[in-house]
Amino acid sequence: MRFSITENPHLPLIRELLTQVFGVPKTSRKVKPFVDHVMSFTYLEGRIWVRNYQILETEPKNDKVGQGQGQVNGTVDGEQEGDEDREARKSKKGRKGDTHIQLVEIGPRFVLTPIVVLESSFGGPVIYENKEFVSPNQIRSELRKARSGRFNRRTEGEIDRKVKKGDLGLVTEGGRKSERDALDERDLFA
């Protein structure tokens, strides 16, 4: 793990945290005498990218010269094989333990976004705070407020339409009440 200390002073603390979380103590009963996988921690764009790789060791295939088309007497298309080529081929065949090493990503892969680093476990002074981080809950609440604002505008529009219809006398409900007439039934038979 390499995190630049000069640019980001909080990264050594994060490095130590990851070392203690993912590191296996040497005195552990489950420690094996070989390494078969590697974890990669990379700090890029304010995030920590974690990848898990398996180490694959394969033995190279023996390429037999002189077999196949286009080859004449151990050379390709009649070219003369030099002494250097013969020596190199013999030395390659004579070596044991020649293996090809590959890294294959096996997962899991994930990305960590540091938000706040505090001095103690769950409290204390703030050592680092990510000013650019926006909580997913805050994004969801803003979307909900935008949708509710649209709903509120629609309901206010419906109320305004009912009031206008009532003012025009098109609807008996809502809006302005009509003036009482002297010959109204409620006044005559009261």
C-alpha cells in the first residue's frame, strides 16, 4: 500500500487501519507457508479502490522446434540456425522451475469513500472530513421534496380552479358565496 503522505495527511491512518483489518498475524494458526493471493489498495480520486487477485503459476509449454509446416531441419523456411540460438534453446530446456506468473482478479472488488476520520473510535475531534461527499439519503430526500413540490403545485392549481369556477358561478361549491336574496326560501319560511 502506498498512499502519499504529503498530499493527504489522513492516508497513513487509513493505511494502518487497512493493514490491521486485512493483515493476518504471523502467530495465527491458519497462516500458510505460501502466498496464493494478493490484495490491492489504490487511492484515486478521493476513493480507495480494493481488488483481490489470485496468483497463478503455470509452467511454460515446451515448443518443439522442427515440428510443423514451414520448418526445415529445425529452422524456419531454410534459415541457418546460429550457435547462439542453439545454446539459448538448450539453456531454456535445461532450466527447471521456470514458471509464468499471472494475477487473476477473483474478487470481491469494492470502493471505499472516506467521509470522516475521527481521533478516537466513535468520537473526538475531526482529523479529516470529505467536503465533497453527499449522502445518498440527502439525495433521496431532495428528490422526494422535488416530487412533493410538483404534487403541491398541482393540488394548489386544483384549488385555484375550483375557486375561479365558484367565482364565475359555474360550481355551487367553493369560491365566493352568493348574496342572499330577500325572496330566498330560507328567509321566507324561517
